[in-house]
Amino acid sequence: MDKRFRVYFTSDTHGHVFPVNYARSGPEAAGLLNLSDRIRKDGNTLVLDGGDSLQGTPLTQFYLDHRAEWPLHPVAAAFNAMGLDYFTLGNHDFNFGYDALRQYLDAMDAVCLCANVEDLTGALPLRKWTVHTLENGLRVGLTGVVTDYVNVWEQPQNLDRLRVTDAFAAARDAREALRGRCDVCVCLYHGGFECDLETGRQLSASGENIACRIARELEFDLLLTGHQHIAVEGVRLGRSWAVQPPANAGVCLEIEGSVSGMGAEFASRFLPAGETHPGQPYGALLPLEQAVQHWLDQPVGCLTGEIPPEEKLDAALHGSRLAALFNRVQLEATGADFSCTSLGNDPVGLPTPVTMRHVTAAYLFANTLVVLEVTADVLRAALERCAAYFTLENGMPQVSQEFLQPKIEHYNYDFYAGLACTFDLRRPVGRRVIRLTRADGSALGQGPFRLCLSNYRATGTGGYDVLAQCPVLERGSVEVPALVADYIRRHSPVPTGEKGGLKVVW
């Protein structure tokens, strides 16, 4: 006789607890509290999460900066209200250091399964795998792994008491440990798909995402993925049924499973967040939410003129006033020779007067600054990667599919300050930089130079491998949004006419 069970799965909720859009300062049909209203849990149901829960909204940013003043952890409280059973860690969950991670794990009622994270102190409540027996007697084996690119991206001080090991090896070992102990085997993988799900064509060999390899080689029945923010309602990969929810807690996945002597079968669908939420912990967390809204509405300063939202291709071709402002902030903060920054996937601007809400909406990332020692050859190679953002279709520039598939990555196009550069899109990728000087037109020379950039880009992520080989001269500790707010506060009214020194011909 078939045994049936249900799984609710969230991932990459990125601090979205309340049904609030912080940038627009209005309600939104999203958030863990409203998702919990869609969950119907019984003895044959598991509620699971795939990580990246702590970073992403002003709520979690404010809470983590003031957590000594607020005893109730907002993310943990929301997951506890959902009835979360098991979860794994995402790469962004390490961004705030060991103590913040430990506080989060200690506040969770659910069990953290992360087979490739080792706590060198033994204090974190981490498990490699477990077997959960449902009310109907079905034995569900579960494990979790996080992309081992955490070692590439994360600031060293945040991992000094942790070791992140090879994700595939840890998943393989957990699968072997579970073999024979369970009727159905589930892997929570905070990573995505390295292949096109329709054609099977390999899209990336970096190792950041290995879901297809896990599915085809390790024989998990159910593979719950995340990290890429791609909406995958359900796909068969080898023996595995694989899914992935989009980011920011607008939906969760409901997965119906049936296990018989012939194996496991699944059907899955997206459930949008409901319009209501439980009275608790909503009421208990409301004072924190109100404090966040008050903080966001505090004036920071003003600009000489507003920066309208900038369309992505137009900004890449003609320069970005917003990126130019961020680069000025970075140059002042570090005294570097040159600076580069990137923008989020959606067109954003900056009105005047400026509040903290505007700043956090314009600069979306919890990045800090790094200063690298670079040469002219390194700068040229990095700019060639930027030039690969473009392709020509019928003689007109468009965004290359390399930056759109398997997920949209406008944030991997960088804007530079202190340099004047010309791209010729008629030339092959890798040979498009035809002019590179200092911003005033003077010869660049060979260097070495000091380049300021985000800690994310300094790892070489996004195709900028050449940067990962450069010596690190400085590491900052203040997040960029705070630097931007302080700069505007001290320099108001801030000029906003500059766009940068890039010229593109085609």
C-alpha cells in the first residue's frame, strides 16, 4: 500500500518576515508570517527550508545591528510559527559572523542539517543527517548541504571557527549513511542547477552550483534546491524530483509524495503567500517592525538633483549616475586609485531628499569594501569581462545571454571610477577594450594600483577570476549602505551629474 506524505519548502526568504515592501513603504503579499497561513501540517507533513534567511531586508539588517535590544529573533520566531522541522544554511547566513549565526540556530525550534559545515568549537547545533519517522510509519531520511563557494565569498573572520567542506562529497557521504535506514531520501541543497533543465547543456563548471550532478549521481528521491532564485516547480533529473522556489518569501512549494514498492513519486506546486498571518509572533515582533520603519524614514541628506531609475542596458552603455555616486563613496572611504561597483537586477534611482529607506533600496547588498593591489593588465582583464555583458543583434547592443541564463545577473556588470575606457563591441569577446587611460586622459602606466571594490567581487565571483589572484591590501568592516548614508549626510547637497568614463562603440 502506498504511503503518502507532504512537504512544504521555502528557501532564500532573505529576511522577508512581514508582508511589507520596504522600498515602497507599503504592504506586499509575501513574508514568512503570511506563508505560515498556507501551511496545513499533520503527522505526515514536513516543513523544510533551504537557507539564506538572515540577509536581505532592512528588518534583519536593523535587528542584527541592534539585537542586544530585541530578545525575540524575528526570523527564528517566524519559522517557529510555521512549524519548521528541518533546514540547512545558505551562503548569506554566514555574512554576520559566528555569534549571529549561533544566536539564530539557538533560537530555532527546527533542526539544522548541514553536512558540509563543521563547527571547530562544537557549540553550534548542527547535524549531518537524520531519519524522521512520520505518523504513517514512513521513514524519511534528510540531509542538507550549502554551496562550498562560501569559502570563496565569505570574509575570513566570519569562518574562523567554521570549516565548509566539499558539498558533493558531504552529500554523497550522507546519502551512503542513510542508505537502508529510510524509505525516501531528501537532500536540502543550498545551491542551484549548473545545466539547462530543458536541454541538459552545461552552463557552468565552476562548482558553485552542482544540483544536476547531485541528482544524477547520488540518487536522492527529492532534491530541494535554492540559491539561484529560479522558479522551478518540479523537474525530473535522473532519479530525483527537483524543485526550487523564487526568492523573498512570495511563495512556498507544496510537494505531495507517494512511496510504494516501485519507488517514490512526486507532484509539486507553488503556493502564494496568504493575505493573513497569525496573531503571534506578529504582535510580539511588531515593535521591532515599527522601529525599523522609523529608522528607514530618518532623513540622511539631499542631492543636487534626483537620480531617476536607470534601465540596465542604457546604464551599462552610457554610464550610471547611481554607480558613480557609490564609487565616489568607496574612493573617499579607502583612498584607492580606482573603484568599481555594481547595481542590482532591477532599475533603481535615488530621490532627494534622501532617507535611509532610499539608501537601502538603492544599494541592496550587505557588502563591505576590499582594496586590492592590481596592475594595468588586471584592470584590462576585468574590464574585458564587463565588455562581455554585451552582444550585438542586428547591429544593436543587447545584454548577452551569459548574464541572463540560467539566472539574471545584471549585478555582475561593474562600473568603474578613476578610469576612462572604450569598448568596441564589433570585436570578439576578450578583445573589446581598445582604450584604457586614467580618467583625465593621461597614460595609465603599469602600476601597481589600489582598486577598491566589494568583498563579493574581490573573490573573483561573476567571471572576474583575475581579481581573486590579487593581493589584499585592506578589508573594511562597515557595510556599504552605511558608508553611503554617512557620505550623503556629510556632503549634502551631493552632486549627481557624473556618469563615469566609459565609452561604448558598435
